[in-house]
Amino acid sequence: MPEAEKPATTIEKRPACPGCGEPWLRPTQLPGRFRCVYCLSRYELVSQCPDCGEHQTIARMSTTEDMTCQSCGGSMLRPL
């Protein structure tokens, strides 16, 4: 099959790692903890934004929108 006729594959949207920027951030078995499978960095979801200091409630993570600060748009993930 020529390249132009191949069906497009759906790529699952995954959160990007704050360290390397690659979309390989995965949850670990501990709640609120994440590990990048690309650079092997570990992160923790915090309730206070590291950038602006605004406090937010940590809800169960259903979307990646919970990982960004609603005030400044910064990451709510802190490196471990």
C-alpha cells in the first residue's frame, strides 16, 4: 500500500514530561506519583503550584488538565 493510501493511526494523547518534554509520563502505583519512561525522572503531584504558589484541590486524576495550574498554567508536578 503506498504511503498516501495508508490509514492514519490514532495516537493516544499522553502528558508530556516536565523534564524532557517527551509524551512518556505514566502514573505509578502510588497515588499522585508519575514516572517518565523516556528519561526515568519521577514526579509528584502537589496541591500548591511551584510557579505561582496558588493552592488547588487535588482530585482523582481523570485527565491531564489536573496537572496544570488553573491560575498561571504551570505544571503541578514536582520532581522527586
